Amino acid sequence: MADKKVDMGFEIPEQMREFADQSMEQARRAFDSFMSATQKAVTNVEDSTSAVQAGTMDVGRMAIDYAEANVNAAFAFAQRLVHAKDPHEFLSLQQDFIQKQIAAYTDQTKSIGESVAKAAGEIAKKSKP
């Protein structure tokens, strides 16, 4: 009996095979399309992340540089105050320092704002499909 083949008479019709093949091909194309879209999305996120990191680093460096400049200006001001000869010179030095610092803070704020706007623009460009 081991040598005999049993024919159950069951065969998958050719139309069913073609339908299954077509279904598999459609599923493969849909999956490939999904993976392509996913890869593009990941790339966009990576690009945006890089832009955010670069912008954040630029603003961080600027903030450190400005803080150092402001502290140096404060030390120089303190040094000049120590050598003031009278109250009039003391007040004149203070007024000069305040005016210079207001101008410096204004320029620094403007510069940081421009840097943040530039980084935001870069992020917006990179996140567009």
C-alpha cells in the first residue's frame, strides 16, 4: 500500500490560482508603497530633528557668547566704578553702562530671534513633502 498514490481528485482551479497571485501582487505593491511612505516620513523627521538640533546649538552658542560678553561688560563697569572720583562721575558711568547694555540686549535679542526664525524656517522647509 505504501507504493500506491491516493488521488483525491482535488485540484485548485486555475482561476483561483490567478486570483490568489493577483491578490498577493496587490498586497505586495500596497506593502511596498506603505514602506516607501514610512521611509519618507522617517527621513523627514530625521531632517527636522537635525535642523532643530542645529538651530538649538546655534542659539545655545549665541546665548553663551552673549552671557560672557555681558558679564565682561559688568566687570569692566565695576572696575570703572571703583575708580570714580566723585558722585557725578559715578552716575555718569552708570548711565553710560545702562545705555550700552540696553543697546547690547536689544541687539542680542534681535540676533537670537532671527536665529530662531531661521531654524523654524528650515524645519518648515524640510517637513514639507
